[in-house]
Amino acid sequence: MTAPHRVSLGDRLAAACAAVEALAPADTFDPAVPAAIVASGMHLAAVPPELGGDGAGLTEAVRILTALGAIDGATALGFAMHLHVTGAAAQSEAWPPVLRERLFRAVVGDAALVNAASTEDGGGSPARGAIPGTIATLDDATGAWRLTGEKTWTTWLPALRYALVSARVDGPADPPEVVNLLVDLESPGVERRAGFEAMGMRGSASGRLGLTDVLVPAGALLLRRGVRDPDPRGPVPGAWFAISIASVYLGVGEGAREAVARWALDRRPGDGSTAVADLPTIQLRLGRADAALRSARIVVEDVARRWDAAPDLAARRALEADLTLAKVTATNAAVVATDEALRIAGGPGFLAGRLERAFRDARAGLINPPLDDVALTGFGRSVVARHR
């Protein structure tokens, strides 16, 4: 496929940010937002260059998602889901070449957006070993699959063309087998259902994906494995997810820091002789937010660079704990920074608007895997193991 002539990734990112800023997204999903991302060409960022993309790695993902997150968390989260799936597909050798090329041709030629659909009601987090309730039935004669079930928290659902769906194979196997299938959401039997009344990320359209006897061709099978067997994709999907999530929320925190700093400079109560920004107590709070965010950025950027520079899969696997650290550090820094921003702004910050929305959005990062308790317990277990 011949790549279209495009401007640099940096210029397209600037164009995407300007377009999203102009749209002023808020607490409802606006289809013009993903359309603006696609119009800028950013959806091609992680597609391999030989197929028409930029071949972006995790370092570029940090740059892209922090910039978008500083403008609007829900926009950054929606695009992060597409970026992490395409980035992982580009770097994972477990993807069948024909299926990978089919996905990338759709992204390049049809401006298709994709997300993974794994979470289900009542099943808990897939990151904690939840077995899908969605059922995949194999037609032995054709190799095609039939899918029935419902996936929750499918971000940017109205804008997606494809979803990477996990399902339990129908049959007597004990423990059961699971499959991952690339599902065309224009297929009969697919229903895009409304999402949730959530505290934060309300503009992300994280809806319910309904699947009723959806026919999926044999060639759409990414993998089939026993539920207790290791994922043949190795650490790649987890790395892209962790850094993408870390970057979104780091951006949310950084956006709140910049917004409240500008507000504090412009705000001159009393006789107007002193800006709020000149008060020592305000500078202390701003400094606390800044320290948390700068520490998090150092961690996130360092881990992303080391991943991109790693010579092989073994070296990348050795980074799994640090990838977890990056996610936990960034999301907690965003919580600290947005809390301080709201305390600095006081009543005006409490009113509906950018700071108030960032405060709510930042807390959504705490429920994205890996969760703090899992991460910290794992760190502690490693310390004990080293000294045992």
C-alpha cells in the first residue's frame, strides 16, 4: 500500500489538539471529536510505515496522549484505546500477518477506529483473570464463530468500526478455552448500547457492546488458548495499555496545573494589587502538584524510552514491573494535582468547568488496571522474594 503524503507527526498532533480545543468537548460524547482526530491523521500513528502509518512507539504515544489529555481527558482516553490496540498489533508477533494487515488496511484506507472489548458485568477485571461470559461457538465445517454476550466500558463505542472481543469457547473443556476475535461492528447482531452515568470521563461514550449471534469469519481469529495458559502476545498489549493510560491521566493532571496557574495569575481579589498566584500558600499547593506531575512524567517517559530501545522480547518482559509503576505513579499524580488545583481555585473551581471536570476525570484512572492494590502487592512480593 502506498502511503499518502502527510505532514509530520508533530504537526498533525498540533492540528489535532487545535481542533479538539476548538470543539471544547465537555461531559457528553461529540462525534465531531473522533472525526477531528481522524481528519488530522493521528489515527495512523502506530500503523507500520510500510502500511501507511508512522510506526510510533511508546515514546510517541506519551507525547500524543499527554497533549490530548491536557485539553480533555475523555478525548485522550477514547483515542488511547485505538492507539494501544494498533500499537500492540504492530509490535506483537502473535498476530496472524493476514489479520494484522487487514486491520491496518482498514485503519489507513477506511479511517477505521478500534478498541478492545473485554470487560463484562459481574465478571470483574480481565486483568485479574476474569473468564468471559460472552460465548463463542465454533462452526467446525467453516471455521467461523458465533458470538453472543455483552461487553461493558467499551470506550468511544459510537465511533468504532472494530472491536477486539474476548469470549469463552462453547464446549466441555475444563478449564475453558478463550478466544480473541476481531469483530466488525457493522455486522448483523451487533448493538451499540448506552453506557453509564459515571463520575468522570463522561464524554468518552464508554458504552455496552451487545452481541447476538454475531457471525465472525475464521480469518478474524487472533488467538485461542486455555484460560490458564499465558497470552501468546506476551507483555506487548499490557505495555501499550499501561503507558497509554498513564499518559492520558498525566495529561489530565498537567492540563489542570496549567489552567489553575493561569487562573491564579489573573485573579486579583481585594484591592487588585496582588495576584492569587503570589500568595505563598497558593505557591505551596501549586508546587505540590508540579512535583507530583514532574516525577510522574520522568517515570513514564523513561519507561517508554526503555521499552522502545529494548533489543528483544526478553528485555521488554523485564520492564513489566516498571510499566505498572508508570501507570500507578501517573494516575496518582493526576489525582494529587487535580485535588490541589481545586483547592487553589476554591469556589470558582468547584463550579462546572475545566478544573471541576479534570478533578472528576483524574479519578477514573484509579479503576483502570493495573489497580493500585495489585501493583503495590506485586512490588512488595518481589521485595520479599529477593531477600528470601
